[in-house]
Amino acid sequence: MNVTRGFTGRPRVRNEALPPGQYDAGDDWPVLSAEVTPDLTPAEWSFRVDGLVEEPRSWNWDEAHALPTSEYEGDIHCVTSWSKFGVRFAGVSLDAFLHVVRPHVSATHVVAYSHTGYTTNLPLADLTGGRAWIAWEYDGKPLAPEHGGPARLLVPHLYFWKSAKWIAGLRVLDHDEPGFWEQNGYHARGNPWEEQRYSGD
Ligand SMILES: Nc1nc2c(c(=O)[nH]1)N[C@H]1C(S)=C(S)[C@@H](COP(=O)(O)O)O[C@H]1N2
Ligand SMILES: [Mo]
């Protein structure tokens, strides 16, 4: 790791390397949405985890905020080849939600779904171990609606299409079930370091 100073004067944590085929978008943060940005207030937002779990449940905005806060500072990588270094998100680790619902031993995958109907599939293991969040703050401010506010999934070690904006819930499964982009030829897991962009990669 090295530290560079951006125009804001804030030291920016930066990895030495970009995943293969990626470029540094710098201060730009492109918006990539298949849907129209929904008009979704914190009061209307909820997050549910069900499927193969012992205690399916939903959290509203206040209930989710009562869980221990957790932060991510690091990089994000979009499959369209932009990456951003040293971004800062805050929210709650998915470990905290999964701890409450307790996935069955048979659980292997999830489908994450948005309030808009967007879906994406992930191995359950990619959501545990402090590597995935429900995020509602970016750079210390509320997450902007076009970037998934009030809250989005954040799984920064995978390509960013896995980080469903306007997250509504996770369905826990004992098999893999392709989501929106995955049904359209994108990779089931999407590890940027192995350049898993398309289903044959
Ligand atoms: N609901 C929803 N989530 C989504 C998407 C989308 O179209 N709809 N696009 C994905 C893709 S391809 C990327 S790169 C990131 C983009 O997030 P951003 O617009 O905040 O940069 O969101 C991901 N999550
Ligand atoms: Mo993307």
C-alpha cells in the first residue's frame, strides 16, 4: 500500500496494482443502472434475509442502524473496466445480519434483489468474513440515490455489478441461480483478480 494525496488534501489509501484490464477512474464515479433511480426514502426502505435460514427476518431503517456500524475503505472494480481507489463506505457488515438469521448448513449461494427488481447471485462465502456490507454512507455522507441510496449491497472484492443498489433482500439457497446480468452472459462469481467477466472466463 502507498498513500497519495488527492486535491481534497485527504490522504488516499491506494493499492499498488489494478486488476487486469482495469483503469483508474480517479475522482469520477460513473453511474451504471439498468433501472430508473427509484424514489425510495429511508422510511420506505427495508432489508430482508430469508430462504434457507433458521430465522428469516426483515430490518427497517432504524433496526438496521441499531446493528454495529462497520466501514470499508479500499477499491471498487466495475466490469466495464473502471476502478476507483480508496473509496470509503459505512454501514453494517453482512456478518451481523447473517448471525441473526443463521443460514442452514446446506446453504451455498444467495440471490440478492433490489427494491427495483434487479437481481444478482453470489456464493454465500463471499458475503461472510467481513467482506460484504449493507452500505448507506459514502465519504461520510448519505449514499446518493443514483449510487443506490438509501442503502446498497457492497461486495468490493467482486466486480461491482454484484453490489446491488437499493438492496431489498437476500434469498439464501442451496444452489446457484443466475441474476440479471448473469442470465445475460456475465460470470457467476465475478472475481476481478481472475478477470471473471463473462460466463466462459
Ligand atoms: N439495482 C441495481 N444495482 C446495480 C446495478 C443496476 O443496474 N441496478 N448496476 C451494477 C453495476 S454493473 C455496477 S458497475 C454498479 C454501479 O454502481 P454505481 O452506479 O454506484 O457506480 O452497481 C451495480 N448494482
Ligand atoms: Mo458494472
